[in-house]
Amino acid sequence: MKQHIQTTLLGPYSKAHDYLDINGRAGLETPTAREGLFPKASTYFRALLYILLTLTAFGVNADTQTRKTPDVEYHSYDHYDFPSDPEGEKYHRFLATPPPDTLSYTTRKKAIANIDDTPEKETIVLMVTQPRGEWVEWGQWNQAFLLIAESEADGIPKKKDIFKIFASRTYPWDIPAKTIEVQSAPFVFREFQSAEPWGFQGVSFKLVDLTGDGILDIWAEHAYGVAVISFQEGEFKAVCSAYSSTRREDPIEYVDLDNDGIYEIRIPDRIWVDGVPGAAFPQWMSLYKWDGNTYVLDNERFYANNDEFLIGLLNSYNYIMVRHGRFDEYGFYIGLVFYYRGNAPMARKYLQWIVKNAKNDDYIQAAKSLLKELQP
């Protein structure tokens, strides 16, 4: 789509009546092209065409054709039980005993499935530390654990691995578990704020083959973020973890964008703007792809042809520039979008402006690192 933007939309490079080709590609997408080959077809014809496509499995998502329904048994526990029902309590033996003062352990969810390269099934258990006291709302928690165990003949579970996946802060108790460091996505400069305990009750997990290797992975999620655990090279590893904003418009999700049987992960967040009246908080999307070993950032793919996002960001930038004369956050992300789009000259102009004029050191340092990659 060939778009022209007047650079009278104020920016650091602005010149009256100049035009910006943000894609440099010919060919306009018309309403007819978007509607398909038969934009004026009758309702009957559309219905018939849909039925034929369905029966022939034409263009069907890989989930319905190439993926087999995995054999997974889920069991949820009532988190209003105190501290937990007896069946769920047997997994607490893998945590510190007794629990730290003012806390109890609660088992939230369990799944039974095969998630490694052995023929036997594993038991995956989600547990949380739950504060005690009259001031605590039922269901609030401050530390989550994910246990992977194998079932013994006598019913006593045997640990294979255990992870600390989410915490509202750092705690003094020592529990022998791998810690997954959940962080903000790259170039999202938002100080993570957390309460103690979490001000919400939701935390859960599901099993899905994200990497397309036929082995189920663990997708653990709560209101502020996600962590993914996968069996790779003979052990369980964290292959993706990121915080997000509870004010996001879209959910954290996994999606197979090209129907190749491997999922991409989309983590939305907000461009946080502090102390500027009337500022909008555009949603920033971080897209991750599987590289055969772990999930890596692939924002070039998301922003390369996303004209709508760039235009919206320019509009927000110009609206504030007229009223305040400068704006670090929007300027940085516009430069970053041009960087992802492969437009080095435009990326340099915005990022160099950030280095010279911004007050936030996070943006300055990030812009400097990107400019080094843009050197001729």
C-alpha cells in the first residue's frame, strides 16, 4: 500500500509540503480486494461457497488439520478452600515447610499429560502462597509456583522440576526452585508496579504445543504477564516470559500467523507517558517467534507494513508537539517503527533527535544503541 503523509504533521524533520512514502510499494488495496473475489455475490452463493471451502478444508487453520487433540486431563481447585483440599495439599511438600509466617499454600490447578520425551505422563501443578489475615481478600496471592512431577504407584508424586513463575516482590523464604525472571518486553520503558499481594485472583496455565515439535508446552498466565515452559534438549526451560499492562486493549496470546504449526506470541503493552495532560497511551505490540531454541523478538514482521499504527502514532505525536513543543516517548517509538520497517534515514532522524533532546535516559541510551546498528 503506497501512502503519502504530509510532514506538516509536525516532527523533528518537518518541512512544509514534503511527503513521506512510508512503504515505497506500489499497488493500492481496494475494498474489492479486501472483500474477496465475489464482493457482490448473493447470500446464497456466499453460504454455498463457505460450505464448499469447509468441506474441502481449503484455507483451514493448522489447529484443525495438522494438530491432534492432545490427551490432557485438567483439575481445578477451589481457591476459597483454606488452605487447600487434601488432594491438592500433597504437592505442598515440595515447597518450604512449614510455610512462612502469615502465609499458607494453596493449590490452584493440576493437569495430567505427557510433556517430555518419556512415554509416561507428567503431573503439572500450579500452587501459590496466599497471605493470611482479615485484611486479605480470598484468592489473592503473592508468589506462584509450577511443579512438574511424575506419579508413583503409591500415589506419592516425585518431583521432576519446579519453577517460581510470578512474584509480586522478592521474598525472604528459600524454596529450591528455578526462578523465571519475567520482564518488560524490549523498548517498553514502563516501571513495573506491583502490590503485595496481587490485587487480583486470576492465575492459571494451559498445555499447548507452541513450538510444533509434538510435545506440549506450558503456557502460564496472569493479569500482568505470561511465562512459557518447554521441554528442550532434555530439560524443562523457560523459553518466553514478559510482563504486560492490565490497561492493554488486546490479550496476551499465541497465534499461528503462517499456519506452519508453530505459534508466534503477541504481547501487548502501553506506551507510558507521564506528566503530560491530554497524552494518549498507544498500545505497543511485541511479537515473538520461535527460532528453534527459544522465543525471540520479531517486531520487524509486525511493524513492517503496519501503516495504520504508524499514522496513529504520528497523529498523537503531532497533537502533543503543537501544545508542548517536544515529546520524548512518541518520538522514540516513531523512530523505532521506522527502524523495524527498514527505513534507515527516517529512523536516524527521529532517534538522533531523541539523543540530542530527550530528558529520559532510558530513551537516550536505547536510541544510541539503535543508531549504532544504523551506521552506514
